[in-house]
Amino acid sequence: MERFVVLDVETTGVAFSRGDRIIQLAYAVVENDKVINRYSTYINPERSIPAFIKSLTNISEEDVIDAPYFGDVAPKLLEDLSHSYFVAHNAEFDLGFINEALVDAGYSPFTGPMLDTVELARITFPTEESFRLSRLAESFNMDHENPHRADSDVEATTHLLSEIFRTFSELPLLTLQQLEKLSGKLKSDLGSLLLTWIQNKNLTADESHIDSFQGIALRHDQKVYVEDGLTGYDESMNIDDFLSSTLGNSEKMNTIIPAYETRQGQIEMITFIDDILSKDCVGLVEAGTGTGKTLAYLIPSAFYAKKTGEPVVVSTETIQLQEQIIKNEIPTLQKILPFQVNTALLKGRSHYLCLQKFENMLRNDPFDSYDRSLSKAQILIWLTKTVTGDVEELSLASGNSRFWQEVASDSSSCSSPSCPWFSRCFYQRAKKKSRHADIIITNHSLLFSDVMVDHQVIPSYSTLIIDEAHHLEETATKQFGDRLDYLTLIQLLNDAGGREKDDWLPDRLSQILDKNLLEQTSEIEEYAKLFRQEWNDLFLLLNQYVTKGTNGKNETGRLSKIIHNEETVWKNVEEAAKRCNQLFKTYLSRISSFVRELETFLETQKGNKGQIALEWLATMKSQLEHQYEMFHHLLLHQEEGSIYWLEVETKGPKQSISVQGCPIHVAEKLADAFFSKKERVILTSATLTVNNKFDYVMDRLGLKDFQVETKQVDSPFSWDDQVSFMVPDDMPLIQEVGEEAYIEAAAIQIYRIAQVTKGKMLVLFTSYDMLKRTYHQLKNMFDETFMLIAQGVQTKSRSKLTKNFQQFDQAILLGTSSFWEGVDIPGDDLSAIVMARLPFSPPNDPVFKARSDFLKEQGKSPFMQLALPQAILRFKQGFGRLIRRSTDRGIVVVLDRRIVTTKYGKLFTRSLPQVPMLEGPMSDLEEHIYQWFYDPSRNEEGNTEELTNNVVDS
């Protein structure tokens, strides 16, 4: 069958049963990859069209009033659908609606084959960030000028279907055969099409780029590094000549990078880092926004690595920043350097696919489902393209993090060359590449994981560049700590002896076991039941302990409580933990014994029927052992110098509790186990100083006893021309009026600012609780012309919230902790930042409280030495969200008047570039904001003359 009807409907809503009806129908008939017929019509829904649908589709009552009814067009639709595939983007919705409309009009529903281009696009283009039709149209340069109009959607979907079919037809034969085996689990009727592509596959087709092994097609392993003799580097090269001849030569740089501007701060930073690398000491560099700090440390790193033959490790805070360096900065570096540089990206094992596990999962998946089959199909096609095997490239089907954990590399994966996949292993490939690299890009978490496993991951290095260094203490604290929750272990127990499964091994394995092993499985299952009950009781007791009195909610809105061992209630928890400990050890012992005996037993069997289950059991045993180590440390063997606490989800089951622990201080550990092992270290960030001094960060990171040199590099931006900084003096102080009145006043001020700026505003909070309460106030104040987006209300995903914010002209985004930094919204999409409060850490945060108590015991001020410096660094980060480019322009409004009413408030303003601070009533500030955005050439007149203009010296 080579006939496809690509269809789309626009409707008044999502439920035919609740009275929603079709308002537009369009489709294209495709045969042999050509459109032979098009049809489009409005449909009279015999009801009104909701305002939201009118806005979304631009279809009005006038468009449909004289249009035909659905019953009038149904015969033609059914005729065109006859002997055809029904194709749509999100076909379940369109086909469901069409069939309900057909039945309602007295016709039989369509029962032919169906293809869903959302599902098929997920499979064929597994690395796409989004599978929305508009985003896919953009990716493939398709015309799609009117999204949410049926005719435009059909045109885009038709082109998309052609791209999907072309991709399938070009896949290696092995991949098509594997996909055909999975097709029965998919929603789309893809089986017969796959058979056609398999039959048409030219066996002489060039597949030289494909490596076929063990029934899986992979992209051929390419050489991962350039031989030193071929890089173009010679020892006579030096960085000073490069700066004068290339980077400092604007005319030459413009031929390499169009519109390049020489930045004096960047050259100063390069010179400083080059000097530090030659002195073998520690360097701290605060580089203002727009300095170009990434290239400023990559350039001297490249010269140093080539000169010495030793690698330089560059560490960033997040995986996203790693990706940004590899995708954006390294290509630029290669363009401007007179020699080639070998670079490698290195992440933790769990980021890489284990091919052995994936092969086993294809052969026998004990928990097969639609989502898992879809993910397998995505990975099969991805394997024909990827050279990294890194999950960050993939957009796996939603909710499939568990599946990835089961196929991801771990300590038992490809541990020796005896593994058949060893030479093709993505993790081993990444390690091999890093061994030949001049510059290794990694992240802070892996840095400390590497320390904890005695440097088995990152190749030996003496030179380290730490970007986003203001996060280093926080990341070290997390990495040197532990976290235990109820659900992780329960899921492992359910997988092992599931409540809803007849047995805890794949059926075919239980059929070949001998009597002794079968008896052991029964015993293990009994222990699992007993252990699950004790685990449940333990977490109920933990819940009781929390509810006896908490430290309050933290930044994320969870209740927390610090554990005090001497409390009577805690003694009950300890007794329950001891009972769990005994069962846990016995359970682990039985599992370990069973795995050993099963391994011996299978050696006597022909074939590999039980091998997959054995590997699965070995992985599960390893995960159980890890859970036991955390359990024992957190509940039975707590260490001095660490803080332990509980966190509970306020809306979850009673067992929704996590037990956490971490060292109170990491400075000494960082000094002894980390910095003392390196010969030269550069730490850089846009925010490292407090009151223009590096003392705070040096103290927190244990650098006081090291030879340290420091440098501040000013931002090249014209801050006084690009930013207007304001504080309304008619905002109440929260300690005087209470939180409820403060939130009401803040909501009113946000509303007034938004009316002038037309949205495009990021509002920063220090707690989810205040954010949500302000959101509900604002929701009642704004009309439909403003899009109100709130973290934790629509979604917690920062990237999704940011994308939604950028899609609307008049949007207001409310964000908390994670939005104070790391968010890049350049240009006109963001023109105003409002800080609801100065970003002090919540006093009830367990780690913050423990550190504060320690300072008190030493007779020091927790406020001046901990709370205030932390808040200033975060304030600088929040302020920096506004200006990301030299052409950006906007306002920052701080609603918290403590910035002007307290002595310490001056330390916040002094931490900023030289920006005038205007203070006055909001009515005057509104006028100033209007002039700032819409008539910047005018002198300030009228009410704005009354504003207090405080120019703060940097």
C-alpha cells in the first residue's frame, strides 16, 4: 500500500464527548511520495468558538458560520481514506476526533492503518530537541507560516513524512531488521513498510561508514585524535606573538570571525592565565560579563598543553556548559589558533550507552512496554550516527530515565578486554580520546568523583582550569555526601521480587533452573517481602520524626529537619534501622550467593539462555550494595563533622522522605585531597569577589595556605547606558508588615512594572512558597494579553520554562534558586529583572544552619562571614542575567528596601559595575521606565526629577 492521507483538524477543544467539535479539516493525499490531491475546508461546529482557540488558530465565528457541517464532508473524506494510511502529527488525537465525528454523523469509524509522525519523528530523528511540528519544520527548513491552522499543519506534516520515509529507506539493513522486530509494540502500523524497505534494500549499497556487530549497526569508530606531528605546532610559537598578530589584530580576526570586536579584558585575562601557568601556583580571575572568559582560558591552555605535552583539564559546573564549550567555543578556538588542538569531552559512566546491555535488552527485555520499545527504536537509529554514545545527544521518550539506567554504562560494563564490545565501548572510547587530548573538558561532579575513586577516570593531570568556580564548594559538599530515599530501594526490590509478577526472573530462565536454585528464588522472594515491610515501617517512623517539629520549608518548598541523635524519638528510628540492617545484610548475602551459584550452573548449560538474566541480576546486586552503603552511613554510622537531615515532600505519601548527609566544611578536604595534588590551578567566574576582595571564596575553598594570585577583569559593557537600576521606596519592609502584606505589595509593583515594559520580565524569588503565593495574586490581576509562567506551577524544568517565556511577546517568568544564574535570554526577549527579595539563604537550610552554628561556636558572625557574602555573590549572578550582549538594554528593580535601609545594603550595590541606583515612589519609577524604553533621548522631567540618584563606586 503506497497511498497516504496526511490529515489535520482544528477543534474547539480536546474532548468530543464534552461538546467540542471540528472547526477546520485539511488533508493531502500522497502516492509515490507525490501529493496528488489537497482538500481544506472550515467546518461549522454548531457551537461558539472559545476565545483561547480563536487566539491560537485565528479562526473566528465569521469563518465557520457559512461553512459545511462535518456530515456534509464525511463521504468525500471516507472515499479518500479508502485503502490508505491515515497520517497525522499526534495521530491518536486527530483519528480519535475524526472517528467520533464520523460515528456522530452516522458513519462507521476508520479502521485502516495509521502512522503518527510524532512517534516516527522521535524514532528517525532521535537527537531533535523538540518534536512539536513547528520546531521540526524549523529544523528541516520547511514552510510553516501558520501553525495551528489545519492547511498549514498538513503541508508541514507532508514534508515531514517525506523526510521520515527517506531516513528509513537509507538505514542499514541490520537496523531495519531490528526495527521490524520492535514494530508490533509501536502505535504506528510500520511493520509492512519496514518489510518493503528491507526487501528493496540494495545489498551492494555502500555501508562503509557502518560497523555491523552482534546484530547491531553502528557508525564506524573514527580516529579520535590528531597525531602531534600533524597539528601544525612548533616550539617557536608563543602566546605574545599570537596576541599581537592574531587576537589583537581586528582586521585579521574579522576574516575569521565576522563582526569580531577586540576585548581588552579578554587579552588581560589570557596574559594573566599564561603567567600563572608558568609560575605553578593558584590564580583567581573574576571576569565580568562579556569578557569572553571561555576563550580567554582555552587559548593559554592550548599553548601550555602543546608546549609541555601535558593535558589541561577544564571543569565546568554543568553538563550543559560542557556541551556549550565543545559545540561553540572549541570550533572557534580551532579557527583562530595557528595549530590544531586535541580536545576530549569526559563525563561520568552513566552518560554513556553500554552496548552489551543494549544488545541483551534487544534480545530479551523482562519489562517490555511501549515506552521501552520506542526508546530501543530511537537508540537503534542513533547508533548509526553517534560517535560518542552520550545520552545528552538523545531525546528519549518521556519517563524513560529508568530504561536508560538499565542500558547505561556502569562499573561492571566493559571492565576488561574480555567483553566482546570492549573495542567499541563508548565509555572506553571517551577515556581513550582523553588520554590523547591536550584539553579535557569535564564537570565539577566528575572531578570529585574521580578523587573518591582514586583517580581512575580522568587521565593523570597537574593543570586545572575551574570555570563557574563559585559553585565549587556546593558541588564538593554534594559529592562528598550521600542521599537515601524510600522509592529507589523499593523499585529495586519490586524488580527483584515484584508484587505483580509470578516470579522474579525472566520466565525462560526459571524454566531451566534446577531444584536447588528454584528453592533459593523462593527464599529470596520471602526475604524481599519481609525486608520491604521493615523498610516501609522505617520510613513511616522517619515521617513521625519529621512531623514532631521541622526546621521549616527550604528553597524548593520541601520540609526539612536536622537529625539529633540524642532525641528520644530518634532512638525509635535507630531501632528500626538496626532491624532493617539485619534483613538488608541477609538479603544481600542470599542474592550474592544465588548469583555465584547461577553463574556456575549456567556454565554447564548449552547456549546463553540465562546469561542476560545473570547480567541483570549482577547489576541489580551492585545497585543494592550501593544502597546499603548509603543506608549504613546515613542511619547507623554518622560521622563527626557532618550534618544529617531529612527532607519530606509535603504532598506525597508519608514515605516520601529522603535522608541526606554531607560534611559541614569541605575547605580542609579540598586543600588536602584536591588542590595540594595539582601544580597549577585557575579558578574563574563572573562572581568571585565580595566588596572587591577574594577573601571569602579563598576561605571557603581552603586556599588560604596556597600561593594565590588574583585578578579582576572588568566587563566591557557600558552598564550605565545599558542598565537602569531602581528601588521603589514605597515598598514595605517585610519584618514590619509580615509576609502576606509584603507579597500583596510585591504583586502590585510587579503588575505596574509589567504594564510599562509589556512583560519580557524575569521575577526572581528566594523561595517556592513566596513565588507560588505571588503567582496566584498576579493571576487574578493580569488579563489574557499577558502570559504568566511560574517555576513549579507549569513545570520545574528551567529549559522548558525559558523556551515558553521566549515564545510569547508579553510574558512574565517567575523563577527561584536556579534562575538566579545560568539562564541566558539575550536580546529583546528579556528587558526587565525584578528581585522580590535579596537572595539570602533560608536560615532553616540544614547545611547553612550547621555552618552558621559552627561560626557562632567560634565567636564569629554567621551573618557577616557566611550569609552576607553568599547573598552578594548570588545577587551579582541575578543582576548579570539582564545584559548578555553589548546590544542588550533593560532595567533591574529590587523590591527589597533593605538594600538602601541597612548598612550592609551598600555591600550589594558596591559589588556591581558602576550603575546609578534610582530610589523613589513607584509612580515616578514608572515614568522613568517608560522614558528609558520608549524615549531614552529625553532628559528626565517631571516626577523623575524627584528620584534619588545614587551613583555607587565600584
